[in-house]
Amino acid sequence: MRTNPMPLDGVRALVFDVFGTVVDWRGGVAREAAPFLARHGSSADPALFADAWRRRYQPAMEEVRSGRRPFTRLDVLHRENLDAVLPDFGIDPAGLPAAELDELNLAWHRLDPWPDAVAGLARLKARYIIAPLSNGNIVLMIDMARRAGLPWDAILGAEVARAYKPAPEAYLRTAEILAMRPEEVCLVAAHNGDLAAARRCGLRTAFVPRPAEHGPGQATDLAPEEEWNVVAEDFGALAARLGL
Amino acid sequence: MRTNPMPLDGVRALVFDVFGTVVDWRGGVAREAAPFLARHGSSADPALFADAWRRRYQPAMEEVRSGRRPFTRLDVLHRENLDAVLPDFGIDPAGLPAAELDELNLAWHRLDPWPDAVAGLARLKARYIIAPLSNGNIVLMIDMARRAGLPWDAILGAEVARAYKPAPEAYLRTAEILAMRPEEVCLVAAHNGDLAAARRCGLRTAFVPRPAEHGPGQATDLAPEEEWNVVAEDFGALAARLGL
């Protein structure tokens, strides 16, 4: 008999938050936005532009979660949010070719993984089914994975579940698709709120803090706010904690 | 100007029929069924058992396609079909533990790829997004891919589209999820009927015959029945034909 059981005993799939947890969205969007902003005469800090674009993310999804809008994939919401945020940076999107804005919108498909992510996922995949459970849509996740080498077994998440986190359906339908009980699925995330919502649905929880997600001034999600099933400082440490 | 353009010019994603095209369902189900049949006193040829189980596949999906039944994933249909076919082999499923039948049902998750499939997919993946567009459900495709080493970029298909091929929605929603026009997506399949349905939706078509799918007596799908965009004898030849 084991006196010190592995955490996540009985878990068969690890599903991952992606923006912030697997990839650095702020740095990636800033990198892609920098030449665009310079070309159009803005001297704004591209990282602050990334922050401003991202601030419109939750309100846009809330329109869907509330039922005021049918399910609409994130690429479309990002594109609308881009039109909405550009005037705050002195740029009129109506004066630009749609193709140039569509191209900038693909910044979200080209985010770099945190340095530990690819190797950590490969280790975790040896025992667990691994898949994103992201609000990002399927083709966004495909493009990101191909560019970054993320070795997912499948692309799950909002577009497959037709529900945006933290709505319970996003977690419960994902477990149902995997033909698993919720407690056989563990969410890995850098965000306490996401983990809390997953736990309310019966999923297991692993917290991996990403203290640089929001840049040098980050004040949120620096530490676990509940007793999550596992806490690890990066994906390598998570694999080690799970005996992999 | 190229005088001999590559076939599939403008295509960005290859989506694959799986049962028969990528994997040998008949051989795999027979291999898994053999000890089960022997254990329960049947001397039937396990390949004929596989054929009989498979014959109930299209009628079960037709209940969904016709709208008489809400979308139900293939694992559930396979399990119902197993209960239905066993009496024809002298076995009463009501007399067996459900767990034993559930386990046999997973035979469909453990099918071997045709010998050229894994290497061919890896070559094709260098240029194209590759994904199954199968009537098999997501976790079935995940289990199969992990066991066989199929390097999919994502799992698409009936459960994601909520429609069974050859319903048009299965093809059209898959293109829509990929954010591609139908002509930017090519279906690779060993079945003329599947390709014809995809073509009617505007997808491009690649025929790879699998003359052993139905065993030594196969009489169908031995040759192309329309001028498909590409015809290749296996996935390696397909990659070569596409300059990969």
C-alpha cells in the first residue's frame, strides 16, 4: 500500500488553459503589433496595446455566456475587439485594408510557448491524454500548435463544447466528450478563477503560476487561492510531481 | 508560369476518412473479437463477426442523419450494435458482464494503421494541416492515434460537426471550423461515395484505394468512379504526387 499516493490518482486526461498558461499572449501580441503600430504612426508601447486588446476579451465572451449572442468563435471576437481598440491608439480601422487587420488578428495564432511548455507537455503525454481546454477556437489552436510544436492529442475547448469558460458546460462537455467522469480529468491553469470553476464541475485541478503573464506589474494569480490538487512552478515540475 | 500545376493547388488542409482509409478496421476488430468468441463457445470466423458488426454501422447512423434520433456518438452506436449482433453468433449479451462488452467495444479504438499511413501522414503534415474527418467520435480517434502514432494536428469529424457523413454538414462545418473555403480542404478517402459527397460540398478529393479493406472478396471501391483531383495508391504515393 502506498502511504504517499500520487496526486491526481485516477486522472486520465490533462486539459490545459492556454492563453497565459501554455503561451505568452502578451509578449506575442506585442511582438506582432509593434510593426503595425509603428507603420501607422503610433508610438504606444505594444505591450500596452496587447493589454488593451485583451481587456475586451472577457466582455466579448460574456455576450455569448449570457445568451445574448449565439456561440461565436474567438477569432471573430478578437477581430471585432481589434476594430474597437484601435481608435484608442489613434488608428481608424475603417481607413485600413481589411486584409491588414485580418493579418494582425492572426497574432493570437502565433504566440510563443513558455520555455518549459513543449518539453513538459511531451513528458505529461507519456501517461495522460493532453488537450487544450481553451476559449481559443480550433484553428487558432491548430496554427499555434503547429508553429510552437505543442504535442496535443486533440484540440478540445470552447468551440468543441460550444461554451466559453468559466461556464460549467465548457468543462462538463469536455469530460463527456472524453467519455470520462469529471474527476478523471484535471485542468491545468495559471488562473485561480478557471480552476475554481473546473472544481465546481468535479474536475481535478493543477495550478502552475505564470507570474510574467501580465508583465512586470502583475498582481493577480501569483499564488494559489485554494488547495488545488497539485501546485507546480512549471510544466517540468508538474511532470516530476506526477512521477514522470 | 507553371504548365503542370500541382494537384490540390490552394489546398491548406487534408482531412481523412479513417475506417478503411487510414486503419484496417476488419483486421483489428477480428483480432480483438477472436478471444472473446472463443471464450464464449463460438467457432465463427472473427473476420465475419467484424463484417456483421460493421454492417449495422450505416443503419445506426442513418437514424441520426434522418433526424429520428439526436446526435449520438459512434461509441454508443457501436455498443448498441454489438448487443444486436451477438445473438447472430449464438451469444446472449444479457448473460455477460457489461464491462466485458464495453471492453470489446473498444476494439474500434485499437485498429492498426495500414503500413504506409503513419509515415505518409508525417510527410503530408509538413505542408498541410491534417485531421481525421471520420464518423468516429473524438475519444475513439484520440485512443487510436495514441496507440498507432497518427500525427494529427486536431481531431475533427462527426462529433465536432455534430453530423455524420455523408450529410453535407459534416463536410461544410469542418471547412467552416478550419476557417477555410471548401475548396481549400481536400478529403482523402478510400470510398467513392464519401468523396462524391465531399465534392458536392465543394471540397477537393483524393482517392486512395484500399483493396483489402473488406478482405479477399472485396468488390467495391477498387477503382475511382469519378475524376477525383488526385488518385494515389497509398499515402506515400500521395505525398510524392504532391511534391512532398
